[in-house]
Amino acid sequence: MNKISVKECASLLKEYDNYLILTHRNPDGDTLGSAFALKGALDLLGKKSMVRCGDSIHPKFSYLWENIDNSEITFDKIIAVDVADKKLLGEEFEAKYGDNVFLCIDHHMTNKEYAQNLLLEDRAAAAAVIYEVICQLGVEITPEIASCVYTGLATDTGCFMFSNTSPTVHRIAAEVMEKGADYTLINRLMFETRTLSYIRLEQMAVASIESHFDGRCAIMTITQKMFRESGSNSGECDGIASIPRKIEGVKIGVTIREQENGRYKVSMRTIEPYDAAKICANFGGGGHNAAAGCEFDCPINEVKVKLLEVIKAEF
């Protein structure tokens, strides 16, 4: 594994051609925005590329690719964006591509260093790193690329409300707004518009919330049964994990989501001084100080017991 700089990353991208750009499963605005921003830049360089995800992508993100050609190509090099661990590609994509990732561009300091080349920057969003790379490539920041970058910044900072929001984030956001990012549309789609099925799912999820340790920890559970009864799906609930932390007095918010394969995905959101990445690392997971995740392959009751044991120690 070779750790590289932004400048070295740009040089690598210029040297080769025919790229497969991979996002993580359960794709959010940052992984998708980063991927399509990078593809847009590669298109301007005359390079061939395609973006692919191991999971279905919610239609609300369609503005990211509606004006580009993302058709199938024969690829030579694989790039992963916003993917800290090859397992996050999903079982199928991990098996097909996980051991052959040429370049990973990421902002998770818990990155497993699985790629041949790694550009890792401690930023609020992978899109911030991608923006630096695109600037180094020397291509024009088109309105389409600007919208992709803005999507990544806005979604990973909770519309610039999370603690990872920095002056640099605001500066980049201002720059891409000046370049034509459709921030009004993006903010409405990402933070205001919800399907009726999602609202039904959220109602069920909120009803499942459990309070622990004098209200300092809240656990919310989302089951496959809830998905079926609400008509919702994982593709439209990427922001639901923030709900437990919104409760007054909660320092550690946990969302446990049952996967189709029977495993449980945990999304943790914390308030300082509690470190979500540190807690999730106990179970092979990772992420950021305020937002991290991990997975379990055991019954839901065991998942809760194991989590609460570690969280109790933190308190």
C-alpha cells in the first residue's frame, strides 16, 4: 500500500485510463457525489470511466448523472471513493473487486489501507478531498461537477450543522456555489423531501427507541418487517441514523438496522467527548469521532447487550 498526496493522486489519474469508480453500499450523498464529481473531471480529461455501486441507488440522486454518459466500459483500473474498508463495497463487489483496488480516495482515518494507492485526508467529507484532486487536475469545475461536490459536503455535514463542519468546508461550498452548484435543489431533495413510505418507517423506528443510562444513550431499531410494512427501503433512509442523537440529553445515539441477509448494521452518532469510532472499533468497525458504524452477525438482543456493555464503560 502506497500513501499518496493530492498532487500524486492527480498524476496517477492522468497517467492511466479506463476507470471503474466504486462507491460503498447503502450509498449516501458523499460517496455518490464524490464518484460522479471524479467521473466528470475524468470525462473532461478525455478519460473513460463508469460509476458503479453494489446496491441500488435512490432516484433522488438522479440529478448527479442525468447529464453524463455512465454506460458500460472495459476498465483497467479500479478506484474506490469514500470506502474505508473493502467490505463496505458489499459482498458481491468485494469478491469481484476488493483485492484489486488501484486507488482509494477517502476521508475516514480508520481506513483499512486495502488499496494499492491511498489518498487519505482528515476532512469532513470525501467530496472535499475529491475537490482538491479535481483542482489539481486543472479541469474546469462545471455546474454538474459543482453540484456533485456540494452534495457530498452538504450530506456529510448534515447541511453544515454537524461538528465536522469547518471554515474550509464553507469555503469549498461557496466556491462550488459560485461555479453553479444547484444548492437550492440539492438542499430540498436531501433535507426536506421525504416519501410517504419513509415517513411511515420513521414513525415505526421512533416508536422503537429505548433509553439507557439515565437518558444519555438512545437505541433505535429498524427491522426488515418495518421496511415491508412501511413500503420503504434502505435507499431512502440514509439520514435516519441521526434521530436518536437529537433527543435531549442523549450523548450516544445508536441505530440498529436489520439487513436482508440477517446481519445487523449499527450506525452510531455521538456528542463530545464520546468517540463513535472508538466504540465501533471494539466490533471491527470504524468511521469518525461523531459518526461511525459496525456490523454484527448475531441475534438483535445480543447486539444490544454487547453495545451497551461497551457504552456503559464509556460513561
